[in-house]
Amino acid sequence: MRTDAATTPAAPLSRKTIATYAAGSIGTGGFATLPGLVLTYYLTDSLGVAALMAGVIVTAAKIWDVLVDPVIGALSDRDLARHGSRRRLMVIGAIALPVLFALTFAVPPGLAPAVGAIWVLIAFLLTATAFSLFQVPYIALPAELTDRYDERTRLLTWRVVVLTFAILLFGAGGPLLRRATGDPTTGYLLMGIVAGIVIGLGMLASTAVARQGLRPRSAMAAAGTSAAETAELAAESVGDTPIRPVGPDASTPGGGVRDNFRAGFESLRRSQPFRALLGTFFLQAIATGLMLAGAQYLATWVLRSEDAVTLLFVALIAPALFAAPLWGIAARRVGKERAFAAASVLFTLAALTTVFALWAPGAWLYASVATVGIAYAGMQSLPMAMLPDVISHDARRHGPGRAGAFGGMWTAGETTGFALGATVLAVTLAATGYIESVAGQSPTQPDAAISGIVLSFSVVPAALVLGSLVWLGRYRLRRDDIE
């Protein structure tokens, strides 16, 4: 019997590894938060773009993500197989994103709304591509940093603590930067430059962790390990579970673009736990994306203060900073899937209470939003801790080395969900007669539009998360399946 990393339990992750990995969430939290918060509002209330067209722009960029993320995932697997690291694509994305992010909010004043819309579409599409170059391999790393069930929860819990801090930083700080110059045009540009730099630095710092981790067997093969030795290692790590290899992709010689797509969609087809987890997270991403995109509208037209968006984000995120470690404790006691279900139910109930803003808007909303934030911490950390379990479960059945394919599909689902949240808001605004404007104007919105904003922040997200529990009920992996 061979004694090596495949048969010996891995040591606990060091604090340095956890901190370095978590630093990447400064970037991912910033990119997930700021465009979702201000981009639709920037288009409708600064560039004069119609609400429906603003939704089309945000959605189009995310459709591109669906196309490109599986390819990036497979290319990341190829980097791992050939070079033993996923770092190359992460560095490229981290360096390119700050420039492209600033360009998204750099539309010159005086341009026609249609021209401004095209500018934002192209710049944001390129920004989203740079983000995917980082995010897809970043999501794949936890499955390779440790093979221990609870260590993954610990790793992803602290990642979500940093993610929550980043959401607070960008959600509250972004609007403050936007107002710092007193002029919407230069304010958005300043916000784009500063936020882009901070996002890029967070991403770049975390690329160092891509040099660490369990040595993948695909990399062993690339380094010269024989097929017989690789098969022996796989057999020992899997026990009696038979390996059913899948076809070629970018991580194998001769894998092309078609194989790259196939690798991503094949991972979704063959892994029932992955389908269940991704379906759950996709619906919840729509819900949280919808609330995120609607926060600025809720502050401006329901609470009657643009500054209220900062207070909304403080109310949402400050409790989540403390709640994320508590969800990690709950997961260790009752299991990740049960804790995830509890967080989802709490989110549903808290979101529903905000519907009363239709009749009595006021400071009480912050308490409801704070409860949403507590639930949101669990809805982020727990599925992210479950994803490495899904990947390792698939590796035992079909062979290792394809975490990038899973990461590509996950990132595509996540970003599409967030984009569809903004799209649902844009469609609702258009259907209820929302009046767009350019910077400096302040039209009076019809009552139907105000009602649409409140319902988009309350009933609709609650219904989506409630529906996601149907998918979560199909998730079958438990601790004993992983260890």
C-alpha cells in the first residue's frame, strides 16, 4: 500500500493560506456589488437610457459570460495539467480589470443615449471577461487546497467574511465616491477608477495561493507519472468506487474549443449534486441580484434619499460580518445542506416583511434588511463550501483534474443569475412606467413605478428563494459521502 498525500489525511489549512485565498473576495465582492448596485441606475438616471434597454445591456454582457466561462474553465484545467498551477489566467484578469472597469463609467457627457449605451455595453462586456479569467480558476481552487470536509467550510467561511466586508466597502463607499466631486459625470469616473484599482489589487494578492494545494493527478501525468502509477493513486484514493473516465477536454492533449464547451456541460450532465446545487444557487443569485439592483431605486423613490442606499448597505452587510462564522459553526453541527436551507428560509421571511414599505416606508426597513443580511451570509458561504465537495465527489467517480470545468459552469450560472436579477428589475420598471432621466433631472415617478420597486425588493426575491428550496431538496451529498 502506497503512503502519500492520496492516502494520508491532509493537514489543516494554515492561516496564511486562508487569508491569501480570502483576499480574492475583495475583488469578487467589489465586482459583484458595484455594477449590480449602480450600473442600471447609471444608465437610466445619468445617460438617459430607457429602463428596458438598460436591462438588455446588463443581460447581454452576462450571456457572453455563459459562452466564455466554460472555455475559461477548461483552459484553466489545461494550465493546471501542463504547468501545475491555475495562476496565469488569474493574473491576466486581475491586471486587465481595473482599466476596463474605469472605462465602463467613463462615458463622455453629451453623447446620445444610444451611443452611451453601446459604450457601456462594450466596456462592461470586456470587464466581465477579465473578471471571468480570474473568477473561474479562483472558484476551482478550494477543491485542490484541501480534501477535508470541515476545512473547506472553514476556508469558504472566511472567504465570505471578506466578501461581506467587500460588499459593505463597495456598496457603501461606491455611492460616496460618486457624490464626492459634486458632478455625476466626474463622480462616476472617480468611482470607476478607485473601485477598479481596489478590485484588481485584491484579485492580484490572492493569485499567490494558486501555487499551493494538493498535487493534481493530471499534473502528475504531465510531469511524467506513468498511466499505471496514476491509476494506482486513483484507485487508492477512491477505494472500491470505480473510475469512469470522461472524454478529452482542454486538460488533455488535443482538446479544442468544442471539447472545452463539452467539458463544462458534461460536468453538469453527469453530476446530479452539481445540478441541484447550481439550480439552487442560480435562483438565489437572481433574488439577491434583484435586491441589489433595486436598492438604489428604493433609497431614491421610496425612502426619498439617495444617501439612504449607504445606510441600506450598512444594514445589510454589518450583521453578515458576524453571521458568516456562525453559519460555519451551524454547518459543522447539522450539516452544510441543512444550515443552507435554514438561511434560505430566514431570507424568505425577512424579504417578505419589506413589502410593508408600500404603505408605511420608514427607518424600520433597516431592521428587515439587517435580517436579510444575516441570512445572506449563510446563502453565500454554505453553497461555496458545498461546491468543492461536489467536485471531489465527481473526481472519485470520473477522475480528477476538471475542477476548472465545474468552476466555469458555476461562474456562468452565478453571473447570469445576478444579471437576470437586474433584468427582472428593468422589465418591472418599464412595465410600471418608470421615467428615465439624464444627470441633473428629477422627474416625478408614477405610483405604479414605486409599487414595482417595492415588490421587486420584497415579494419577488422571497418567491425565488422559496422556489430554490425545491432544488436544494434534491441535493443528496452528506458528510459521509465526502469523508
